[in-house]
Amino acid sequence: MNLSIFHDEHLLPSLVAGKLASLPLDYKEKYQFIKSTGRKGTDRLGAGVVLLLQYKKTIQRNDEYVFQLIKRSDKVTQSGDISCPGGMLHPDSDYLLSRTLAPGVIARMPDHLSRFMNSHDKETIDLIHLFLGNALREAWEEIGLDPLRVLFLGALPCYSLVLFARTIFPLVCFIPEQVEFKLNDEVEKIIEIPISTFFDTSNYAYLEIESTFHDKIAPIQKNQFPCIILEDTKKEQDILWGATFNIIMDF
């Protein structure tokens, strides 16, 4: 693959939007499952997240597109994990945003809008609106991202967690200008990952997690998960793995 595309400021957003417009989505099936299990008394929940793309002009490296991710603080569950901005669906408030905010964000790319509308049925489009409103609300709360300063590029297939009864609905958005993020106490820091990072095999590894049980007789279980090792300018390391790793690999 020609990686120079990730350094082309003007080409990548329209290319991504075109590719995502024709991508099959499972939003209806997953959302119906969430509603049906809810009626049975279980706690399967839906969460909208936004995978943010931004073109960064830097001195340290070549100008290129990066993913803007967050590292979760010790104030929340799964602290230390790297994730997309987003969180749990609040049906009432997010429904209002789906009728007001989300259509306006999508309509900011007129050429993409017609492809997007023609590629999906009304129920799927309504659910994209719902979870886009959800994800942008959470991004505003977590990092101060102004939803009026992003462009919607498309949606990715859902990702269901194994250890938690949760299904993630990922939306891809583009930040067309430089912004200053304002982090709340749920976020330790912003982590920028160049897309080209994922095309360098030396960045990949396996994260081994040991699971212990109260039963002393049961052996310790060891599970390995693919991951990306990230190193900052201070030589400190972070690990991208789990749901966010898999969502980006889908992308």
C-alpha cells in the first residue's frame, strides 16, 4: 500500500467517506438485540464512540493524519486504557441530539451526504444519528470537542465486548482544523497515533493478561491479546489493545 496517502491533507477524508458509505452495517441487528435483552432483565448496553481523524502539522515528524484517542484516568473504570472519546447511550437526551445535532454534522459534506443516504435504509440512518449524537455529547464532556467543528465521514460495524455486557457503535469523524482540547477528570491525556503506525510491524506485540480466581485449585489462566506499543518523546510506553485496537483495525 502507498502510505503517502496519509500525508495528503486533502485526499484522505473524501476517500474514507467514500469507502465507509458502502460498508455493510449491523446497527439494526445489534440495537434490536440490546433492546430484547433489556426486556429480559439483563444489562446489555449500547455505547457510541467517535474515532477522530486529524491532520497534524508537526516539527518532529512529517505532516500526516493521526487518530486522536484518550487515555482513561484513575477516576473511571478501566483506568489506563486507551479508547475513543465516547460513552454509554442516554436514550432521552441523545434522541434529541439525533434529531438536531447529528443531521447537521452529517450534512457538512454535501457530496458524501447523498452517497451515505443512498447506502443505508432509514432505520440504520436513524441509529447512526442516535449514536453520533451520543458519541459527540460524550466527546464534548470528556475533551471539550465542539461538535460544530467536526465532519462526519461514516460508521464502522459494531464491536461487542466479551468481559462487559456492552456493544460499541463506532462513528468516524474528521477534525478539519487545529483545536485545543479541554480534558475533564475522566481523561488523563490525549494520545495521538499516526495512521502509518499500524503499517509498521515492529510496533505490534502481544499483551498477556493473567486471570486469577478465588478458587485456589483453579489454575491461573493466561490470555494473549494483539496490541500496539506506543512510546512518547519521554520514552514512556502506553499500550493500545482491546476494543479500540480492534475498531481501528476494522477501519
